[in-house]
Amino acid sequence: MLISPIYNCKLSRPLPVVHKYYQSGDLIIAAIIYQVFFLSNEITFQSLPSHEVLDHLGFHIATNYLEEYTTYRLAMEFLSAKDKFIPNYKCNDQTNSVAVIGGPQTKTCLNMAISLCNYKFPQITYGSAPLMSNDQAGIFVKWMFPDEIHQLNGVLHLLLHFGWTWVGMISLYEEDMERFVQKSLSMFLERGICFDFMEHIPKMMYGSEAAEMMEEADKLYRVIMWSTVIAVIFNAEITSIVTLRIMLSVLDSDDIPTERKAKVWVMTAQMEFTSILMQRPLPIDFLHGAISFALHSKKLTGFQQFMQKKNPNLEKDDGFIRDFWKDAFECSFSSDITDENAERICTGEEKLETLPNSVFETTMGGHSYSIYNAVYAVAHALRDLYASKLKDSRKIDKKSWKYFLQSPWQLHHFLHQVSFNNSAGEHVSFGPNGELETGFDVFNWVTFPNKSFLKVQIGKINPLAPPEKLLTISAKNAVWPFIFNQTLPLSICNEKCPFGYSKVKIEGKLSCCYDCRQCPEGKIADQMDLDDCFPCQEDQHPNKGRDNCLPKTVTYLTFQEPLGISLVMIAVSFSVVSAAVLGIFIKHQDTPIVKANNKNLTYILLVALLLSSLCTLLFIGQPGLVKCLLQQTTFGITFSIALSCILGKTTIVVLAFMATKPGSKMRKWVGRRMANIIVLSVFMAQFTICVVWLAMSPPFPDSDMQSMVEEIVLECNEGSTAMFYTVLGFMGLLTAVTFTVAFLARNLPDSFNEAKFITFSMLVFCSVWVSFVPTYLSTKGKYVVAVEIFSILASAAGLLGCIFSPKCYIIILRPDLNKKEQLIKK
């Protein structure tokens, strides 16, 4: 529809301008008339407006119903004199137009702009169209529609709200689809929305090309119906529902399963339901559960009553209303037919409110509301322009005003600056690119068997709101296609991954089509359809289903558990045995076997082994600061003393036999002095290492949350791992030296030479601690402590058993061998 309202618009009184109707229109024309009435004569619409009033209002209406070329012709008519089609020749001032309102089809808007922008005509379009690429053209066009990206963003948020990630899209024109792919597709893909198909409606063809058009339509129908998508975006224009309705009815096929035919149509705001006479018998149940966008609007007081008062009997000179009446009520006026029985006769008294809304809606739709505001905007721009002239202290007479109206380009600045509240209290203004700054309403369609329908508002889109508040929707009572039994349809490529599973991309398919795999150990998926599993918090662990996190249990080696009790009993037993052996040696300290083996070193060795066994008790129980400080240091020092005693004993034996050689200088080293030096040196070295350790980075109580999946292990952190292994390394070096010396002294002739037993004990000791390192590193949890306790007790037992068992046997069971004569004999 191409509209050029108002020759001379003043809010105070009507102005004389001619009107005419070219072809049939619809409710949109009523919106224009209604608003012009409102601007020109502040009335309450309690009486029917007359053509006498219209003749004084000054507006020129024309429609380009279906034919594009008509747009260019009508544009040229605005540049011609009244009733003469001579473009660029307009010598009178009786039909000067100051603005053009056009739409709603995209091509109408663009064609109108191409024609009229050269003449700098102010234009207002009420359809959705891409912003003009031509900067000059864009200056002269205002859009009663938000930037199309806002609507697409609203569609995106709607899809995400319902979880519809597998969708299809139908456009009216191929270029619309291409523009969407170039500018907006990435926005959908980034949010996880995939398109199974993107098609456009076949172009209308006639004659020999009609068969080709039907073939393309059938292909499109099958693409839609065989697709597994449920949600289909229908991005078309005002009359496109007519095409869709015919296509779905005519091309319906029984070979397509019923469940595949159930689609939720998501329709853009450019579309409105129109029903031509030939398609009224066709069902509209395909729209049940559909969702549509509409320009945000409010109910206008008096408009519905204004529409209901329209009557062909009162508007006898109005050709439009007679044609509309015949089409809506499927009747003919008696003056138009010769045979009165041939058709139903129109009385003119039929009531518009009795028509189903699939035929005619008496409420104002989005496009009508846009035109209503467009007329209002032009009026406000004219008023502002008029006021600006008065501010310049210019007296504007009728002749000057007529001269001014011959240059309507002066209105652009004021039209761009328009900002007002309409009669419904809604604010109207234009954005920087000339687009209307408004939002969208979201409707849910409910159809009835009598082919009527109801659009229930379930939400709204506010483009100026933050992303998380852009869509406000309450779909609790929304209806859906009948086949879904009022459950929310799932428009997804495959079933969602259940709890405990994550998505796995399938090579060669879109991201919305994927497989599911169970979460790996240590991770969970507590929501459906997660892209990836995630680990629990440190103090939690996954359950068996890997769909939830459970608190980890706190654990450590206790005195109450069987393992702890066993280790305590073994440690105490070894301590008792060590004490018993010490008692035996003290009791028999004057016997040859005790004297021959350096009883002082023996006592120190037995005390060190006793303390080594008892120090393992520090490893059991809940770790504390004191325990952690004493654990490794006590173990390292006591064991070093034990090894130094063994080293001293074997060294003295070797030196003693070396001193027996004539002229040997080793005699001065044989005796207690040498043994004391060895023990004291080793003790001081290990003690120094431990002091440095405690000073630099001492052990401390810690919680190990990583080693065990379901447990938090309370332990002593070594603080400095390097210092810990330095202590062990020093003992390893001491062990190697002791083993070497004992091995060299194993064959020395002495009745009580214990070098052989020491060698064997060191073999046991080395075996225990060589196996300790890999076992310690591979063990987790509280069993790490148990491994170290076992190694300490095993090595202590090896030393105690291998060195002192033979001596105790002689002292207790074979006292006859514990004599000086036996020693001399050997």
C-alpha cells in the first residue's frame, strides 16, 4: 500500500484535499482514516464519519495490491498534476503531498524509496525492510519497524527459552534468505542453534511456468514435512500465510507420517492472517500452537467501535467498502446482479463483529498500529516545523505555507526528531538510522473448529533491555499442536544426553547432532545435554551414576581400625623384644660374648631400635603439628644412630685385626674412642639435616584431596620433599658404607665376630628400603603411612633379629659357649 497523506496538516482544523481509492484494501486503510479524523477533528467517534469530512481532510490513498509495477506508477502519480499522469509536471498546489507512507511488503518499500528519494520526499514505511544501502536514500526514509536484527535476536532468545536447537527456516524471497545467512546466521550458530533447512517460497508463476512452480512447491513441502525439526521459522510478509495455508492443504500427502506434519510455526512480525475468499474452506489448524511476533501495540480507545460503525449503506460513494463487504460476507448487492436468486444479497446491515477473525479482525493489528503512529508522526513533524517558523518571527500566511509545502524536503529534520506519546500513551521516536524504537509482542495461536482463532499474548521483546532480560515470557498456559498433548515439543536433532553423560561431536554433522558418552572417572554431568563433564569440588566426589557430587569422607590411619591396631601391636612387640634383649645384655654384661661385641655400642643400638619401633606410633592417629614435626625427624635420627652403632662395631672389628699386624699404626684407633667418634659424627650429621629441614620448610598437617576419589586423607605434608629425601639419602649412604665394611669383615677369624650377621641384617635392611621407595610413591591415601610404618618396623626387626638372635641363643640356651676358654680356643 502506498499512501501520501496530508496536503496541509494543522491540528486545529481540517484542510481541503481530495482523496481517492484505487483498489481494494483492508483494515490498514481504516487505521489511516481513523487517525486523520483524530488529528483533524477531536471527536469521540460517536457518529459515523462522512465523505464530506473526508473531502476536507486532505489525504491521497492508493494501493499496489500484488503488482510491483503499480508502486512505480503510483509514485509517479505523486509527481504529476491532479488526474494527469505527467511525471515532473505539477503546476497546481491543490494536491501537494508532504509525506508518503508505504508498505508493508519489502519490495514496495524499496521500490518506493528508489522512485521518491530522488525528489527528497519524506517517506515512512510500515513494513520490515533492510536498511537502505544508499546513504542518500536512507536519509529520506523512516521505518515504522525496528531494525530487523532486533526481531531475529528475539527469535533466537525464544528458541533458546524453549530449548529448540534444531530448526528450519522459510523466507519469502531468496535474497531474504541470503541476507540472513550473511548477516545473522552466525548469531544463531554461536548460541547452538542449527538449521536443518533454509528454503524460500517459490516465486509465483503463471501459464506454462505454473507447473514448474507447483513442482518447486511440492519439493519445499516435502523438505519441511520430512524434516525432523518441530520449530520452523517463517520469515515472510503480510500475505504469506495465504501461500502457506494453500500449500499445506493442497500438497498434503498420506505417505508422510502424521507426527512429522506437526510443526510449531514461529512467524515474524511482518506477517498477519489474511484470508481470501477462495481459501476460506481450508483448515487453519496448522496454526494451532504457533507463535508469532507483532510490533508492540496498545489497544486504542474507540477504534473497534469506529470499525463496527462502517456500513456500505452510509458510505455509498465508497467503492472500497462495498467490495470488502461482498468479499467478507460472500454476498452481492442487488444493484450489481440481474438475477436476485443467483447469489446471496447484501443488505448492508450485516455486522462486522459476527465475522470470524480468520476473515476480518476488528482489532488493530501491528501494521495498522504502525500506520496510525506514522500519520501521527507526520502531523507532529508539521507542527514542529510550523512552530520553528514562528520562532523565526515570520508571519506565515496561507500563500507562504502553500509555497513551503512545494518543498517537502524541509520536513526531514523535524520528522527525524519526532518524539511524542500517542493517544494510547505509547512513546514514539526514531533511532539513529530512522528505525522505530520499539519492541515486539509474542503471541500464541489457538484455533477452533469454526476456523476462528485467538491470539494470546505470552511475552514481549524489549531490544533495549540487557540480554538476560530481552525476552520476557510466560508460557505456562501456552498451547501446542494437538499431537503433543499439551506437552512442550522438543525441536532437537537427537535425544538429549541424560545425566552423567556429555555430548560428543559426530564427524561431518552439525553441532546440534551428536552422540552421548558417559563422563570419565572423576567428572559428572548434573544437567542434561552438557557439552562437557566437569569435576566436583575438591571436597566432593562423583556418585556411581556420575550425575551428582557427594561429600568426601575424612580419613586417616587410626588406632581403632584393624590395620592401625595391628601396626601398634607389632611396634609395641618389637619394642618389648628390644627392651628384653637390652635387659639380657645388661644382666650378662660381664660375660665374654657381651664384652667381645662392645657392650656400650650394643646398648646404644638396642635403645635406638627400641625408639625406632616406638616412633612409628607418631604416624598413627590424626595428624597434628607436633606429630608432623617429630615423625620423620625422630625416625631419621634414631635409625641413623642405629646404623652408626653397627658401622662402629664392624669398623672396630676390622681395625682390631689390622692392628694385630706387626708395626701397625691402627692400634691407636682401636677402642671406644673410635666408636664414639663414628656414632657422634653420624648423629650430628643427621641432626643438622633435620634442624635445617625444620628451619627452612618444616612438615605440617595437610589434607590430601586428590589422591583418593572418595576420601580426604589427613596427612603430614613433608614441607620440603627435597629435605625428606635428603634424610633418606643420608641413611641410604650410611647403609651402603655399613654393608660394605661388614661384607669386608665377614671372614675375619673371631669366635664372636658378628660381621656375618651384620652383613645379612644389612641385606634385609637394604631390601626393605629399596622396595619402600617405589611402594611409597605408588601408594595412595592412609596406606602411605602404613607403608612407611611397615618399612621402619621391618628394617628394625631385621637388624634386631639378625644381629642379636644368635647372641641371645648363646647367652640363654648355650651358656657353655659363653666362656673365655671357648673364645681362646677359637
